[in-house]
Amino acid sequence: SMDYTTFSGADLTGWLVSEKLDGVRGLWDGRALWTRQGNKVAAPAWFVAGLPAWPLDGEIYAGPGTLARVSGLVRRESARGADWSGVRFCVFDAPAAAGGFADRLQQINEAAILLPAHVGTCAHFECTGPEWLARYFEAVTARGGEGLVARNPGGAYKTTGRSNQVMKI
């Protein structure tokens, strides 16, 4: 149920590309953390302390091969006794911010210095052409990464359905 269109060989020169993280999608609404399916995440107080009063979209992630662990934590009804050590919130969008994706990303990056240590922005790199994209994909998958996500720098934030402004590679 991800809102990506699968890559079909289009030229993504100028698009902003990040590694696709194998975690659980998390939506922070300014007060609470939710899954993509609309379930509230019982995250520990320390995990959400220091998050801004404005929405963030990102991945709840603890590193390669930890999807099962993270999924289990996110599905729990209570944070009591749950071990969230090593879990991070990797932010890649700010749904309520103005402008295209590049503008929203800049606002997140400017706010990042104020965010807690376990909250970070996903590194995005500008695609310089098909060869660059192929090399980046090979580098990520060679070390066990899932793939890439490319976003149109001018793309609007889309709340429902698939977006042709976000490409999964």
C-alpha cells in the first residue's frame, strides 16, 4: 500500500533519490505517531519527545534485517516493556509544509538540528542521469539494501493513492 509508482526506466535526471528503508512507514501528526493504515503507534515517551508540532512522514527503522522486530514493536498496544533501543525515525517528507518536495525537504533539513538524536532526515542525492542511478542502485543493493526511492523535486505531497511524483526502484 505504498504510494510509489514502480520504476519503468524513465529518465529521472534532476530527481532527488534516497535509499528505500526496510522499516515501517510512520506518520507524525504533530501530537502522535501513526502507521500508514491509521493505527496509533504506542511509542515510548522518549521516542516522540522533541518531535515538532507539525507533521512528518518517514520510516520507523532499526537497520537492515530488522523489519520483523520493528513491525512487532509498532503493533504493540503499549510501549511498556518494549525495547525500542536502536530504533530511529528517518524523516523524508513534511506533509503540511509549503512548496514542492525539494522545498519541503529543505524545511526538514533546517529543522533537523533541533530534532532528537534518533530522529534524522533521509539523505537525498540529485540524480545526474541513468548511469548514476544504476551505480547508486548497485551500491545499495550490494550491501543488502532494498532499493531506492526517487522523488520529483517539484512534486506535491499526495495523501492517498499512488503518485507518479514518487518512484520506487
